[in-house]
Amino acid sequence: MNTENKIISRKHNSLIFDVLIEKAFLIIGLTSLFVLFIIMIFLLKEGLPLFKDISITDFITGREWYPTSDHPRFGILPLIVSSLYITLIASLIAIPLSLSVAVYISELAGAKVKEIVKPLVEIIASIPSVIIGFFGMVVVAPFLIKHFNIDSGLNLFNASLMLAFMAIPTIASISEDAISSVPMSLKEASYALGANRWETIIHIVIPASLSGIWTAIILGISRIIGETMIVLMVAGGAAVIPSSVFDPVRPLTSNIAAEMAESAVGGLHYRALFAIGIILFIITFIFNLAADYLSNKYKFKAN
């Protein structure tokens, strides 16, 4: 009887512990949603009053950003275009390299090499963005000036390159986890049908892991869009629509960081910067919805 009572008591304590853990995670999740909701309300409260004085069309499509002139102009089209160009170029650099690293670590590297390379990639992902920006200023910028005969090394291409370097470890690490989770039975079935290693990787492993790969790509792109310090340091800071990859630019995030301290609380400039924050919030939200959609879509296909 004593043994049975001990077993029942342990099961009871285990159930209580499981319930407590479940409740704790529920509280943490709800708290996170609540904080996100408060941030959204704060952005809307501070940013939306701008549109009483400036139309949304003029704000988004305007080509001039002169918030402190005698006749202030708040057109953010150059900022949006700069952000999109930087994101596109950085993604074109980061995505192929990231997937190559992920495939190598998961499918090609030996056990000892994997034990070294995988942690190294994750360590690189933890490098502070200010360090990457500093590297872009003191190493990459002089290199671009010397070899491409341009006036300034702080430009669109430098910012894209540094952002790609920042995003590669994140995309590679998550993609590697997705590729490694592909069941061995799928690979063995491919080999049994006569496929070689590369045919198995291209036609079996990557399609089966597309759900996780798409999530990694979208999260990496979202990080590129939301990065502030790197673009503030190496993008050049010119609020103009670029005509070349070597033109200085000013993305949305760096504009907020550069000017928030100079704006009077409650003024049009202040409101405009918060309105830019709303635009960034919407863009990031759309990318996260895309990540969820693509993840579910390809998860279904893989099954």
C-alpha cells in the first residue's frame, strides 16, 4: 500500500507541475501579446495625428524630406525606396550563401567539422550590429572608395553587404535545423531508387524542409528591414531616391534613429517619425504573415 500511495502521490505531483508549467507559458504568451498591443496603440496614438495636417498620399509618395525647413516637407518615398533596395540586395546576397552553408553543415560536413562550424555560425549571429557597422565604416568603405573610384564608401551597397553578413547566420542556422529534421527514411528511399547524394538533396531534402527554410528566409528579411545601427552607420544618410548602388541612402529605420532626439515632442516632425514607425510595423507584420503562410503551405506539401 505504501508503494502504491507513493506512486499515486508522484503522479499527482507530476500533474500539478505540468499544469503549473502550462499556466506559466500561457501567462508569458499573453504578456507578450499584451506588450505588443500596447506598443501598437502607442505608435498609433503618436503617429496618426500627423494625418490631420498631411495627407497619407503626400506622406507616402512625397519625394522630399525636409522636416526642419521653413516650409517642412514630410515625403518618405525616398526612405521607403532605400529600405526596399537595401532589403532586396542584402537578400540576394544572403539567401544563396545561407542555404549553401545550411546544406553543407547538414548534409555534407563530417561530424567533427559540423561540431565546429555549427556553433561558429551561431556565435557569428550574436555579433552586435554596431560591430558590423564599425567594420563597414573602417574596412569596407575605404575598400569601395579605392577599388570602385567613388566619392563615398558609405552607400547603398555597403549597407546591403553588412546587412547580408548580419542575416546569413540567422537564416543558415534555422535552415540547417529544418534540413536536419528531414526523416532519414526519405533519404534512404531516394538512395534505394538510385539517386545520388546531390539528387537526394535537391529533389528530396530541400523540398521536404521548405517550410522551415521559408520561415528562416522571411525572419532574416524581417531582421534586415528592422535593423537600425548598421544602416545608420554605413548607408550614407541621404534622403534621396538612389540611381546607383553606390549612392548614399537613408532607410526608414536610420531616419527615426537619427532624428528622434532632434524633434520636439508633439510637433509635426515628432508625429512624422512615429508615422514612419507605423509603416515599419505594418511591413514587418506583413512579412510575418507571409512566413506563417509559406510555412503552413509547404508543410502541407511535404506531408
